[in-house]
Amino acid sequence: MIRKEFSIVPSSGGGIPCMWEEGGATDEGSFAVIIADQAGGKPTAIYIPRIKQPCGQHALVPVRPGYFIVEVGLMGVTQIWRVIDMAEAHITAELVQEYACGRWSNLYAPINESVNKRMNEVIEVAWKKANDHNCREVYWVTAPRCYNKQVEQVISTD
């Protein structure tokens, strides 16, 4: 079993372990990090910056055991990780599947068939984010309720 440690954002307010949805494409390369919940669905972000940096951090997402982290790197190498353990400064995840050299590897760690179907959508979204030149958009999260209210207030006052 292949494992990896991911850094978490320790200053999320309530001590909730979080990671950033981030990424995009530049002239020098592309990358993306997308977080999905244990069913492959969209997690609710706890913070979305109003001003987003190109290819930067676009949504702060709480992470729990069972969540998936999809990483797209150089030349489209894609890895799907499942969170298995959490500590104060890092998250430990196991490699579930990897795409490299034009093909998918066998599953390293089994996942539910319905989740696997949903993950296809998450992977497509990760590839889109990684290929979005100077990306400033959130791709795979649900906005927090307070974010929606702020947007409604801004729209109604203009």
C-alpha cells in the first residue's frame, strides 16, 4: 500500500483540518488539487477568498477520513488518494488509483462501485482545473451558507 502525507491548514478557525482546492495552468505547467467527500461528492468549503489568485488557493475545504484527494500533476499524471488518518500537522492518505503514460493503474485500494462511478466526474473536473489557464475558479465544492448570503447582499444592493 502506497501512502503519502499531505500538509493541512492549521489555522482554519475552529481547529478543523483543512486543505485547499487549488491549481490551474501556466506557461510553465499545470496542476490541480480537488477534494471529494467519501461518496465522491462536493464537500462544503469553509472559506472561499473573494479575490482569487491565478493558479492559487481557491477554496478551503475541511477534510475527514474517507475523503478523496485528486492530484493532477505534470503531463497529466493523476493520483487519487483516500484519507485514512489525521494528525495535527498532516493527513495520511493511501493511493487508490493512478493515471500515467496514457493508462490507469489497477486499483491499489478498493472503493465502492457507486463511488468509483462518481469519481470519474471528479477526475474530469480535476483535469479541467489543471488545464484552465490562470484558473481563478472553484471547481468542486459547495459554497458555505454565509458565502451565499454575502453574494445575495452584494447582488441586491447593486
